[in-house]
Amino acid sequence: AQSVTQLGSHVSVSEGALVLLRCNYSSSVPPYLFWYVQYPNQGLQLLLKYTTGATLVKGINGFEAEFKKSETSFHLTKPSAHMSDAAEYFCAVTLNTGGFKTIFGAGTRLFVKA
Amino acid sequence: DSGVTQTPKHLITATGQRVTLRCSPRSGDLSVYWYQQSLDQGLQFLIQYYNGEERAKGNILERFSAQQFPDLHSELNLSSLELGDSALYFCASSGVFGGEQFFGPGTRLTVL
């Protein structure tokens, strides 16, 4: 069965520190991989995506992620955290099953300390 | 603003009732997705429509149904509501089949 696992429901970093949010997936078919961010009382916004091609993908707000097929991982990083990065982050896998079923991880809430 | 609109923003109703949530996708997007977000279940995929046809189904209860109309707007119908159906319901749309999804602001459903 396909699944998405985000390690750590809560991550706390200091402003200016490296942000690393972990995501592992299992899929029997080549997945499309996404990271979304959700600010309080808002819908989800796409940060970045991997479909094919270059395995290191850059997104908005300085975030990037690397697709590692051998490790079935798609970890999200940002070199220097900003207070405005505090939000909930979701890793997602979209599978082509004739339609497109999207499975989301449980989410990781990022706290940024001043 | 993602371009996806959802109405109503909030809905409060009683157990056993039926409600309809409405979603208008971004202009030109043919795919519509419905999700349920709750504290205990997280973000769960319910169903996908593409150009009026159901294309993928997730953890959607039999009490729930959806459809996509010729003008591409979609409705999610929830019936025989239970307390556990209280959640945020998101609609998303995409233009490229299987591509990134643009999420609406959600409808917060409270069942009392």
C-alpha cells in the first residue's frame, strides 16, 4: 500500500538555523512528490514539486527538496529559517491510478524561535 | 488567492442532517479534488473528478457523494451527519492531469 511518513510532528528551530523536514514514501509506481505549506486558517499552498527530471527541486520562499529514489525520501530543507516560515508542512504523493489519488503525510508543524 | 472558491466558509448543523458544499475551480482547470482535514485523521483524500467524470476515490464514506457539473463546479454532499464528520473540507483543482493542486480556503463544518 502506498503511504507517506513525515518524521516528527513538531520541529523547532531558531531563526537563521537550517530547516530540515523529513518525508519518506512508499509507492509501487513512480510517484509525483509535493510539499505544501498551510498557514493557520488557510488552505494549502504548493511549495515545490517533483515529477521527473532533476532530483533537486527548488521552490518558493527559499525551500528546496531532493528526491532520493534509493532512500524513498523527499526531505525539505531551507538554509536559514525565518519567523514567517512558522506553519504546518505537508508532504504528498500523487499516484496515477487512472485518476490521481493524492496521499498526504500527517504534517509537521514548524516552530521558529527568535 | 489560489483562484479556487468554496462556499460556505462555515457551516453549523445538527446530527442527521444533510449539507452541500460547493467548489468552483480555477478558470480552465478540469480536475477537482475533495479532501477532509480533521485533527484525528489528518488530511484525507476523498474523491477526484475530471471533466465531469469520477476518476479516483479515496476514503469517502457511503454517506458522502460528489459530482462535477458541466460548468466544472463541484458539489460535495454529506448526509446523515455525525459528530465525527466535523472537519475542514477542502476543494482543490488542477489544470494538468496529475499536476500540482491549487487549494481553496476550505469549508469548516461543525456538526452539533
